[in-house]
Amino acid sequence: METTVYTDIIDYAMPTMMAERALKELHNAALNREFDKAIEFALEAAIQCRMASFALRGMAEEERRRDRQVAVGS
């Protein structure tokens, strides 16, 4: 089994956790009928999900780049 060593850490976990937190706060605000707050939390969750998707795309590209280097023999 080959071990992958990442030289540049791309963090998808933090925005994922922040999105999860924002969704929890959205739910609580909606239950409390604080709809303006709920909307803000919904937007924050969307932003954090977008950040996570960018990180994941970067990770996928790094993996493809590593695979190409191995294929070429670098």
C-alpha cells in the first residue's frame, strides 16, 4: 500500500464544520421565529459549502497532477 504525503494541505474540513454549525443555527433561529437571522445563517452555510467545494476541487486536481507525474515517471 502506498502512502500519500500532501505537501500543501487544502482544508475542506473547517468549512464543512462551519456549514454544519450555520445550519444548526439556522434551524434554531427558524424555531424561534427569527427569520432574518435564519436567512443569514442559510447564506453563511452556502458560503461555507462553496469554500469546501473549492477545497475538494483543489484536492482532486492535486491528485490528478500526482497521478500524471507517476505515469510519466517523474
